[in-house]
Amino acid sequence: MTDSDDTSAALAGFDAASNRLIIDLGALADNWRTMDKLSGTARAAAILKANAYGIGIEPAAETLYAAGARDFFVANAEEGAELRPLVPDGRIYILAGMWPGNEHLFFDNGLVPIINSEEQLAFFMSALSERGDHPCVLHVDTGMNRLGLSMKEALMLANDPARPASFSPILVMSHLACADDQAHPLNRRQLESFRAVTAAFEGVESSLANSAGIHLGSEYHFDMTRPGIAVYGGEAVNGAPNMMKPVVTSEARILQIRDVRTGDTASYGASAQFARDSRVAIVAIGYADGYHRSVSGGGVALRQATPSGAYGFLHGHKVAHLGRVTMDLSLFDVTDLPVNAARPGDYIELFGENIAIDDVARAGGTIGYEMLTSLGQRYDRAYIEAE
Ligand SMILES: *Cc1c(COP(=O)(O)O)cnc(C)c1O
């Protein structure tokens, strides 16, 4: 977070009682431009599923459209219908595809279904015969074994002389399973398979890479890339420095400061144990806010492998989480701050500029994606406008 006038203006509207998310739309736009540039001759799409990775689909869509994005991916047709008025001339692709009963959402909102199976293909073709021409995308599975036609099905379809002339996908796509691990041999195997698909569908645009896939190099870029997490400031590649700007800063309020004695315990299960006289900040953040119980400072049985939990950041100091995260409250050790530095009403940064979201995620055995998409409803949200 910066101390610019924009920031102060954005913060001025906060409800004094609440925790807050500060969402930097300038950083969002910069990150998208960075990924677009890294995509070389390919153009970058924008991924807006799950309420734009939790940050809010409306501001995210408007910002990324203004930055130049014209291709938008969401998970389902309901998300697509919500997005349509925000990007009137954008292409909106629906990852889950079309099925009986939701086809009207596609035709009414001009949404592009992604065809993930032969059943979806058959249904789309029958819907087309009633509704007339409509674009679609063909998703081919090259090794993830999640969604998509198998290689065999896709190649048969491409070479089928009886293939309906009206079946003309505007894009063929696939999804990488291991791109976050650059040395994984499956990356290259998927690339080779996808090349066979694009050769079979000659003249059709193609797309393979997510954020991590973009970092695998230009061979993986094809015509369009699909960067999600990197645009939201998260880490894409395991073990590589994160060059993206943080987009989301999460701050929670201190409700109370307690003094405890050597030998005391705190939180459920007496999970925080004090080996010295300590000062503890009781903070209004819990697992109901997406601050997962697994990031606890201790007392979580399944997480013995990573005994130290998450850290917060307060008045220039990293402060350790203590004991178990509870539904609405968390404890942080503020003993090493100057006396009276931590006060009720102060905000602790949970992640953002000073604490990387991926470090908190790692402490809890999860990923930044999950931290963002489970933030919950109890925050005031302030958006710092892009330039
Ligand atoms: C979510 C998603 C993306 C974006 O992936 P990131 O890892 O967030 O960059 C790209 N493609 C598909 C098919 C997706 O489901």
C-alpha cells in the first residue's frame, strides 16, 4: 500500500468498526499488462471466475477492460450473465460449458460455451439447430484429466468427414496440470499433444497457458494466454520470486491487548503456551473471514509438519500468530513491540505489502488462490482506482 492521496481517499470511507480489504486496481492493471507483455505475440485474456478471485468482479472487469483485455473467462453462465453488462463488447467464455436448462443464458447474453465433453458437444449442436449460429470453444484434455474431450475424441472430430459444417469452434484450448513446477515432464508432453490438436484444427485460434504456463516460454503461448493468479498478485511458479505487485491488502482490528504470564495458556485447547511474560493482541479476524484455522500458531493436529503459523505485520514488526485461529478472533504476539505501541483499534496487516499472501497460505498448507476466494463477507472493501 502506498501513502498516496488516492489511498487516503479510498480509506476515508471506511466504517470505523470493520476489518478492511484494500484492493489496488492500479496494481491489478499493471499485473495484467505485465502478463500480456510476457505473452509475447499472444494476447492475454482476463480470468474473472469466482468473483474475480474474490476481489470483486465489477471493479476487476472494468479495470482489466480499460487496460485492454477483451477476452474474459468465468466459471459458469451465471457469472457470465453478471459480467456481460460490464464488458459489452468483450468475449465471455464459460468454463463449465452449456447443459440442458441453461442454454438461454448463453443465447441471451452472448456467452461463449466451452465444450468439455462429447455430451456437451451433442447438446450444443442440438441447441444450435434451434437457435442458429453461435460461437463455441473446444476444450481438449492433454493430461490434466479434468475437463475436455480426450485426444482421441478431438482428433476424430477434427478428421470426421461427417462433422457438421456448422461446428466451427473459434478457439481450441487445453489446461496445464503442472506448470507451477517448471521441470515437470508433463508440461512438455501436454505441449506436444496440444500441438497435435492445433494441427488438426488448422486455422482455429488456440490457448494453453495459465499464469505459470506463460513462464514456461513462448512455445506455450499460442494465440491467447489465460493468466489468473498472477494478475491478482499471487505466486504462479513454485520457488520463483514473485515479480507481481500485491493487489489485496487485508487488515484486521485489534480489539484488546492482554498481558499474560510465563506458564499461562490461551485460545482453545490451551494451544498457545507462554514461555515468557507476554503481551497478546486479540484481533477481530477468524476462519469465518477466510483466515483459515490451519494458519494457527499452534494446536492444529494436522499441521505438525509446519509448526510455525502465519505472521501479521504491525507498526513495522512481524508478529507471530499464537494458538488456534477461532471463528472470529485470532491472537498475535506483540511482546517485542515497544510498550504501548500496539493499541486497541490498530490494524494488523494479515497479508499485502509486507506479508506475502503466499507465505500465509503456505503456513496453512494452502495456496493464495484459496486465501483470496474464501475472504468472506465481513470486510469493508476499498478500491484504489487505476490511473
Ligand atoms: C482458472 C483458470 C486459469 C487461470 O489460472 P491461473 O493459475 O490462476 O493463472 C486458466 N485456465 C483455466 C482453464 C482455468 O480454469
